[in-house]
Amino acid sequence: MSDSDILALATARGYTIGAESDTTEEIISDFLDEQEIKYPFTQAELEELTVSEIETIATARSYTITETLKADIITEFLTQQNA
């Protein structure tokens, strides 16, 4: 998922992403702040993200990611999200 995809999703949900959000991590952080980190991600949505993006979201949600393979990271993320 590209920065423009994230911004388009944010706009569709009526979120405001700060103009100072230059990096993907800042954009994701602003996106999560806007939705109060409550939106549950689906496996399909996580598969569209990079490992770095998933790890950024996981950190923002205080999840612990110990796996290294993307599929395992997604499983670990979903397990913690659904706990």
C-alpha cells in the first residue's frame, strides 16, 4: 500500500493527515491517531502493507512482533489484534 493509498483511505474516512507527514511512518502514525487505533485490520489489508508498515502499526498498538517472515508477522499481528 503506497502513501497515496493510505492518504486516499484516510480521506475517504474523513480523516485529516497533517501536512508535515512526510514519511510513510508519519502518515501511518497520523492515520492511526485519527482512527484512535481501533480499526481492525484484515489479513488482506495487512498483506498489502510492507513489513515495515505492519511493524509501525504494531508498535503504535503496543503489539510485540517477534517473527521475521511476513506471513508469520501478519499472523502474530492478527492474534494480538483479536485478543
